[in-house]
Amino acid sequence: FGSESDSALEAAGYSSECKYPVFVLLTLGHTPLSKIITGATGDQFSHASISFTPTLDPLYSFGTKKLDSNGRELGFLIDKPNSHLWGDIPCSYSVYVTFVNKENYEKMKERLNYFVKNKDKLKYDFSGLVRIFFNIKSTTEKKWFCSRFVAEILSQGKDMEKDASLYRPDTLKGISNACLMIQGDNIQQYNADEAKKAFER
């Protein structure tokens, strides 16, 4: 937030009651799927993740789970900024922060636990990406894509303007009381110490 940290914190919804931060990480990937998303939408970002710590470790999302001899596997992902899963090409990023009260914070974490407990059963929802363009909601609990998942977690503690399945990564920038905290050209070089300074009052 720099020298204007107090006003930025207020813009992110910070108050004596709403003092629990939630972080949304938006990145521009270089996978074929990422290129399809940005090519079709013209958006700045192709992927969204959520975290409850300024270090962004752990990060939660839906995307590439692992790289092995069989290639890429897509599904529920628990990751961190310096993971090799981001690939060799630098991924530009922006981190947004919003503050909620304790009750809503716990609701978000409780909803997240559903995904953590069922991580091996949940799949990536390619059809959901297509549905967005036709403004058709996705309702399945077994298949998810990154921005729907992030919006779903946020919806447990914030008023969202539309159904979680209708959010693209880029449109998450427009949620209420979300403030840009830090941005850069390479998520693998994310500086957690710099991010933490934003919360020094």
C-alpha cells in the first residue's frame, strides 16, 4: 500500500470489526488453456487463486495439480508463489486484499474445508468456462474452475453481484472492498516481506 496504507486499508474494507484479510491472486499464465482464455476474453489475467495469509502460502485454486511423466493433471490445487508449477516463463500477477469480520472469515474457511477434504474427488470444469460466455450458471459440486472457486469462497463472507460461476479471473478485480496490494512481473519472485509491510500500522 505504500505511504497511503491507511486509506488503502479502508478502501479494502478494514475496520475495527472487519480486520481479517483475504487475498485474491490473479496471474497471467502461459499454458494453452491460459492462452485460450485470454484470447477469447481479451482479459489481463487468466487464473485466480485465494489465500488467507499475505505470504500467499498456501494458495488455493483449481488448475494444474502436478507435472509428471503423464503430463498435466487438472483439479483442486494447494500451491505457493514460488512453485515450479507456474512454469519457466515469468507470470505477471496482481494481489488484491479485502477484509471481513471474524464470523464471515470463519464461514469462508469452513467452505474451503469442503474442497480440502474432497481434493482427490474434485475435477476441473472445462464446460463451466464455456457457460460463462452464455451467462449460464454452473451448479455441479464435483467440477470447478479457478474463478468460480475463488468467488464461491468469497461469497461465504461478502455480498457478490452475481453467481460465483459467472466470474472470470479479471472480473474478480471488481468485487466490493477489494484493493490492489501488490503487483509484479513474476509470481515466483513474490516478496512476502514486502506484502507484510502493508499491514504495519
